[in-house]
Amino acid sequence: MPLKVGLLGATGMVGQRFVQFLDGHPQFELDTLFASKNSAGKQYGKIGKWTIEAPLPDAVASMRVEETTAKTVSKSGVSLVFSALPSAVAGDLETEIAELGIPVFSNAAPHRMDAAVPLLIPEVNAPHLALAKLQKEEGRAPIVTNANCSTTGLVMGLKPLAERFQIRDVVVSTYQAVTGAGNAGLALLAQPNNVIPHIAAEERKMETESRKIMGKVSRGKIRPADFSVLASCARVWVRDGHLESVVVTVDMEPSIDEVLDAFRKFRSEIAGRSLHTAPDEPVHLFTEEARPQPALDALLGSAEGLPGMSVGVGQVRVADDGRIRFFVLSHNTIRGSAGGSVLNAELALAEGLLGS
Ligand SMILES: NC(=O)c1ccc[n+]([C@@H]2O[C@H](COP(=O)([O-])OP(=O)(O)OC[C@H]3O[C@@H](n4cnc5c(N)ncnc54)[C@H](OP(=O)(O)O)[C@@H]3O)[C@@H](O)[C@H]2O)c1
């Protein structure tokens, strides 16, 4: 029997992707939609906020949206919630919901850096789920977060290198899509030919979250990775898909063949575990020039029926001083949020953390 799940922030840009990824899911059944009081009481399909390219399932279109309070969530009887709440309200609401015994899989920032909360990307740091096990052992329903959308692409690009080399220093510059700013970000499409070299709090998130994700877990604590990260973030006139230029210093001067080999031979920590939303090839290496590109590659993974769950790495080079350079592209509202969060819940379920 699939677990009945609730979706917080259901009308948002990430909420729509959750609807897409939960449609027909074998283990999770989308049972109740929650949004702000402006949407409460309305039929989802009549609210008029569905803007993604995937079709809106009829069964979801006819569902009535509930107002989001800990009480309405508890009353709905769902077994877990996926949260795409704005940061401003997510912190307290998610805590209250977890305290009522309902596990929370969140896309929002407030709990990401909590010492007791895993910041999980299964292909990168599956062992960090140990923190959720501890939360459960201590009698609480777990809160599990996924990273900021630009952090996700960065660490998925770094992971194959970390398997082969000791990373010392990372410099990343982003070219981020407008949907990273949610439904409101779509307004930026009306201002073409522009780049905005500022995204509030984004650089700090990339710098801290990536070190937590790539850190080691031991006895219930995460020791952040000891490399430095310097991020510069910009919003570009692209609808979906964050492209990032990454420069990495490692403990040696590798050859280009060693670096390409690290990407080619990368095997994720959950390879072979048959999780429904896990792509066969989480990191796709492009060897042709001028790839990846958002317009061509944001939906990488479509061939497996998982559009946007794979990240693309390309333009891999090694500079004369031995630094590694590459571009990485990830779909911000799929891999960087809803799809990643559904995958986190699948791993938690497989590890016996969900259900009775
Ligand atoms: N967009 C991305 O690429 C991305 C990536 C990773 C993480 N995230 C994070 O995911 C979360 C959602 O982002 P988004 O891009 O989907 O934002 P969004 O498009 O602005 O959607 C926000 C959602 O939250 C609901 N909401 C607003 N105020 C609320 C309140 N006071 N109480 C309950 N619900 C409320 C909205 O409902 P109404 O329609 O009724 O207002 C809507 O469903 C944010 O925390 C964001 O930082 C986003």
C-alpha cells in the first residue's frame, strides 16, 4: 500500500514539480495539497498557477487545496509531508508538524544547517541519513532536507572528483534560471537580455551547505569537508536549469585523462538500490564541445522517464597549474528540489524510517 503524503506549498514552482514526480509513484500517494490561505478552499486546477511543461494530472486538478497549519496537516491523516514552503514560514511549521509525529522532507532553508538534520543528496552522502535515524530513535518524526538548488549541482559535480582526489579549494560562479526564484521569478522572463549579479543569501548557502553535504558523519555528528568554497551567483534570462562554472584545486596536478576517468567511472552511493526516482546515470559527462546547455540539457534523464534527475558535466579542462575546470548543469526545480526530495524519501523508506 502506498503511503499517503501531503504537499506543502503545492501551488508553487517546486510544488508543481512534486505533483509531477508523485503522479503514479509506486510508494507515495499524493493525498492532500496545502498552500497559503489565498489558495485554500479552491480547486487546484482552477487556481491558474500551473506553468510547467508536464501535464497537470486530472486527479490533482480536481483536488481542493487546504490551508497550511500544523493542525490541518495532522487532521489530514497523511503519513509524511513534502515541504515546498517559503523559508519565512517553513522553520516553525516544519518543526510543529514533525513534533506531531509526521516526517517532513523539506526543500526550504531553515533546517538545512541544523546539526541534527541531514542535508541529503543520496548519490553524494547517503550515510548522512544516520542523522534521521537518530531523530527517530530519540522519539521524533525526522526532518530531512535537501540542498539549495545551486548547491545540489555543485556537489554532484564535485563528488566524482572527491572519490579520486583530495579537494582543497573550490571556486564556483553560477548562471541561475529564473524559476529558482519561484513563481515570482517568472516575471523576470519579461525582462530579456539581462543578467542580475546578485541572489540574496545564495553565495553563503552554497559555501556552507556544500561543506556539510560533503562532510563525514560519525557518531551522529557531521564533520564538514575541510576544503574552502567561494561562490559568486547570478540570475540569467533562462527559465529552467542552473549552469555553474567550477574551478577545483586538488592535492595533485592531475592529467585530463585522470579527471575524465573520475567522471566516467563515478558510481553513486545508491547505485543498484532500485530507488524509483534515482537515475541510472546521476552525473552525465559530455565530451562534445559547448555542453551542457540549459535549453538542451536541463531535462537530462528523460530517457529513463526521470526528466531532470541527472546533472550534466562538460567542458572539462585541466589548467597549466593543475586546477580542474568544468561546467555543471542541474535542473533547479527537479534535481535541485522536488525530485531530489522524493528520492530522499524513497531512501528513508528503504532504510525503514517511514511508515509504522
Ligand atoms: N525554485 C527553486 O528552484 C527552489 C529550489 C530549491 C529549493 N527551493 C525552496 O523551495 C521552497 C519553495 O520554493 P518555490 O520556488 O516553489 O516558491 P513559490 O513558487 O513562491 O511557491 C511558494 C508556495 O508556498 C505557498 N505559501 C506562501 N506563503 C505561505 C504561507 N504563509 N503559508 C503556507 N504556504 C504558503 C504558496 O502558496 P500560494 O500559491 O497560496 O501563495 C506556494 O504554494 C522555498 O523555500 C525555496 O527556497 C526552491
